[in-house]
Amino acid sequence: SDILVYDRSGKPFLLIECKAMGIQLDEKVLTQAAQYNFILQAPYVAITNGIHLIAYCIDYQANTFEFLQEIPQLP
């Protein structure tokens, strides 16, 4: 991953994957970020190419994710 933000207790909170401006944020890029996060298990992931941003929250117990309108703030 390019950037990893930790919460106040030191656990991974937000993984950010940065791509070049010419790279489309497609399923391949989402899969790559998910693979990086597999071990870290940060609850939030964001992907950007400097122009567009995709952010989502992962529920590991339900094995689901939800796209977000913005990057979450630390609690």
C-alpha cells in the first residue's frame, strides 16, 4: 500500500492506494487494494488517481463492503 493510517490505539484504520493520473480506478485496482488489505484488515480503504477517489468500508464479519461518499475521520 502507499499510505496506511493507524487509529489512536495503533491499529490499521485506513489503507490508501495511490495510482497515476492516467490509471482508471477499475475492478483490477480495487482487487489490488483488497489484496494489500487482506493481512492488515483496515476497516476503511481508499483508492485515488489524484482526480477521482473511491472509498469503502469493510465489514469482515459479514464479508461485505459499502462504498462511502468521503474518507472517514478518526474517531
